[in-house]
Amino acid sequence: MFKRFNAPVFIVLLALLTHGPSSFGQSIPGFFEPATSDAQFPFYHGVASGDATSEAVVLWTRLSFSNEQVPFVAFGEVDVATDTAFSDVVLSLPVQGNNFRDWCVKADVSGLEPDTWYYYRFRIDVNTLEGPEQRTSITGRTKTLPAPGMLPQCGQWRAAAVSCLNFQSGHFNALGALAERNDLDAVLALGDQIYEYYSPGGEAVNYQRYQWPQNECFQEFEYSQRWLTQRLDPDMQAASQQYPWYVSWDDHEVANEAYGDGAQYHNEAIHGPYANRKAAALKAFYDWNPIRETAFTSSPDVIETDSLHCYRAFDVGSLVKLVMLDTRTFRSQWVSLSPDILAVALDPTLFEDSTVMAELGPALLSLADTSRTMLGPEQKDWLESMLTPQQMGVWNLFAQQVMFSPIPLADLSDAGLPSYPLSNPGNGIVDKWDGYQADRQWLADRFAPLSNPVVLTGDIHQEFALEVPDLAGGFVDAAGVQAGSLATEFTATSVVNGPRIWPLTEAAAQQIIPWLEHGDIDNPLSKGYTVLDFNLDRLHVDFVQVESQWARNTSQFLSTAFEVPADAQVPEGEPLRFLQELSLPLDASMSCAPAQPLTMEQWLGWNAPGWGHPGTPDGIGELGQDGQPHGAASGSAEIRLWIDASGQLQSDADLAEVRWFDGRGRRLAAPVGPGPWLVFARAKDGRTTRRWLR
């Protein structure tokens, strides 16, 4: 049960815990219906790993049962080996799944060797129609970090950064493309892995990607079911399976434009107390992700929900210090500017209107109010204790959620006011660091003694490469005389999301923001991922885009690339931390990674149609030119199925049961449309088959 909850939280969570298994997203009729006859039962969501250190890693899977078969608790083991055949198992640990954790199973495995690739699998004891048996998951692959003070054996550390995975907006082709690479060491997920809102029309209809539940999430079982949908995506499964992930949340894991004690559209009359909603959402996040949670647990069944956060740090040997910041959990409420950015772009004379400026002026001044915080005192104390040169790396990577660099879009110094910053179109909300300038200056001041600080950002749905200016002074580009930038900043565009429209072009933005080296703001449908490759001499960054979101397609291309020379490589007297644009991508063949394990789709031996697909078909059945069905030879023990000329299902066996599924794995009462359909058939003599029919 939960610890240290207030009375309202207790009431909400007690109600959830007494609703039964279906409330926590086991079977969802017509959408996701596990069955023991399925090849991947009960591991429909694959496997994942995360928060790897030099000697430990968190391993994750999820168990799914039919509502009639949900046990009180499920027991099994996780195996870790150095080879895909598991002939060299280095350890096996007991694991268990239960309803409290929404049947998500996590094992924090320690005692591993540094800078080493491992394979892992879960084995769970289940009951089937044939009796008790042990089922095994697909094989995952993970990697530990180099030992403290050591450089990576390959001489580099290469990570992909992703953010903004809006299931309803299209396919996760960027994750599919990322999973096919074999040159990465890790994936950094910068937030918005799920979206709490529900869009029943438009994009969801176009892509046939419907989320569950079919409403906005505000209770724990709803957030859990949203994660259930997301992690059934085959491309997300493949990317999660191949590399360790370092995950953080942004706002949509809870609610749009979330801050410490509220969110833009949260309505207590509808959604209840915000503290309850936040606790429910973050509990689901911890259940469904391979993130270490020892700081918040006093036993496997106790999570202190009122203290959950996602800030933490990792040492990639001596090469990189990875600092994961939390810019949502503790922040003050944002300031909303009126007029918003679109209004002033359409009519710049609004800045000459005294009535407008009388309202806008105080709002702009409040952006620098020292009482407002992005990080909160607890996180700042943690950073203060850690940000010393002795504890940091050659490169110091600050992975976080929102744009750090200032984005001044209108100079209002003649009016005695700060610049008008980037605000959200329509509502004027300044949710980036421009809206929390005191904390930005506090963090920027702490970059000074560090070598090679780099800020990595999500949220904004587009690529950006910036040279973070001295926030207390002006900025002169690389042709000038400034000592250098405080840091560099790169953003990961969305894996897939709706368009983001800017009120100006990239060229126009660069005229007023000289530290903006690249921003694909002319591309409203930006989608892809970012690769960061660190070595002692330089940081190389590739912005990779995928070609389509309309259908599954992992074709990709280099949008652009940048290099940042390490401070030690810059001749004395020349400016530090300036970007150099490149035309060639990283060589993906330069890899020390071992063989990739089979993905769920490869393991099943067919193209998985999506969520809840009912197992491995035995083949494809079509009507041949001779009027006879393709498939098993006459006399075979296999059931033969085909569609006759009148559209009726035929078989050479006396069938006791027939189930129909569409191309997305959803149960049908009868075949609808031209197909293909997946048919599950059981003969009266007990034989079964699954077959595609057209």
C-alpha cells in the first residue's frame, strides 16, 4: 500500500485497488485480450532496461493475463547472460509480479562488470489450459557504464535522444529506425512518452492508432492503460529491448502544462485534487518504466508518492557526467503573456499600445522574479552538492525537458522592459526557462567551473542547435571577441507529434537570435531523433529525421550535424563552445556492440499487427488460381483454412471454434471488408491453427 499519503489520496487509491484486475488494464474487451494460446503470453509488452550504472541495471517487463486467469501473485526469475543462447548465465534472480505494480516486473540487478553488454530474459510460471508451465520472454540487451575514472573501451559514448511520443499522431518510425542501428550505447528519453489527453478523431482515424482509455487520464488505472497502449507498439518495444534507457517525464505524463501543484486544464470539480492526480500519474510512470526507485521505496509494495521525482545523475566513466534534471515536479506556476506570440507577430504595433503594455509590462518583469523556481530548493541543493569539477566529467550533459537558451523575439528595451520571449501560441504561456530566469541564471553560474557543459532538451517538437550566451551580458558570435559561450544546447525533435507553427522563418529568427545556429522551424512536421557521440576531443551531434509518419517505415536521413570541440582542443585565446556545422553523419558501422537479439516481431515470425495481436499465425491462406487453397498439403495434420468463391470460410476439419481478428489485432464478430484477417480456429479433435486469410 501507499505510505505518507493524505486522506484524499488514500480514498482515491483505495477505490482503485478494490476495482479488480480489469481496472488496472489486464484484459480490455475488444482491444487487448491476452490468452494462454498466444506465443508471447504473458509478455506482450516485451522487455526493457534502464538506469544502468557501472555495476547495475534495472530490468523490466510486464505480465498480462485474461481477467479469468489473473493470479494473486506471479513468480519467476530473470536471467542475465553474456550471450543470446544463455549458455553463460552470470546470474539468475527471483522476481514477482502483482496487482499493486499493475503486473509490471522490475529487477534492479547488481554485481555486473563495467562497460559490458549483457542479454537478459524473464521466466514466469503460469497456468494454461494444458496445466502449469513456464513461459519465457523475448531476449533483451543492455549495457553497463564504464568504471569510475575510466574511459569507455571503445573510446566513445554514443546515445540517442528522443522525446514527444504522441501515439495518436502517427507511427513511432523514429524508434524503429533507432532500434535497427547497432552503434548506440543508450537512449535518453526526455519526456512526453505518453499523452494524457484523448483525440478520438482526425489523426487517430487517419493512422488507425486509437489509445486506451478513450478519455483524458486522471486516475491511476487510466494512466496505466495509456502506458499499456504505448508499450504494445512494436517499434517502441524494439527500441526499449535493444538499449538501456534513461527516462524522465515532462508535462504530458501527468497533464498539459503541469507545474508543482497544478496544470493548465486541471479542473478539481472534474478531476479531483491535483495532488491525487499527480501521485497516480507518477506511480504509473514508475511502474511502466525501467527507472530505479529505491529512493522512494521502503519495501517492494510501498512507494512514497508525495516525494517522487526524476532527477538523478550517472557517471559514464570519466568521459561524461549525465545529469537528469526534473523541470516539472517542483516548478512554480508559469506566467501567461497577453498578447501571445501570434498576436504580436501579426500586429507588432501592439507594443505601442499603452493599455496593452500596462498589462504586459508587469508580466514580463515577473519572469525574473527570484521567488519563482523551475527546479525547487531540494533539487538545487542536490545540484549544489554535486556540481564540482572533482565530481564531473570531461563532458557534462544536462538532460532536461524545456528550452534553456533565451529566445528573445522582440526588443522592448526602449520601454524599459525585458525582451518579449518565446511564448505558447494561443495562451501566451512561458513554460520554458525564459519564464524562470532566476533559476536559469543560478544554473548558468554553475556551468562556469565545469568543462564542456551541454544542455539536452526535449518538448519543443523540433531540432535546435544553440550556443548558450552569457546571460548577464551580450553575445558576439564566433567571428567576434567574446571569450565563448557558456554551454551548447541541442534539442531532440518529436518522435511523432502534431505540427508546431512558428510566427517567423529560421532565417528571420537567426537575425534576432545570433546564438541560434540551427532550428528546423520551417518544418512543421519534424520527426526523428538526435544522436550525441562523445569522445575526448569533440562532441558530434546528428539530427536524424524519418521520412514518414503515415505508415510504418524506418527510412531515415540526416537533417544536419554539428561538432563541438572540447575545451582542451581549442587554442588559447579563441572562443569556446561554438558549433561547427557538418555535412556527414556519424559512421554507424563504427560500433563495439554485439549481436542484436530478435525483436518481438522477428521472434513471432510475422509482422505484428499492433496491440493485442493473438499470436503466431501458421502461414498465409489465399485462394489459388486453381481454386484450391494454398497451405498445408493434403494429409497433413495441420488444419487447412480458406475462403471460397462465395466468401465463406472453409476447412478440411470439423471446427469447434473460430475467432476473427482484423489487421490491427482487434477481435471481430465476423470478417469485415476485404481483409486480410487473422483467423484462429480450433477443431473438435483439439487441433488449432492461426492463419492470415484474404
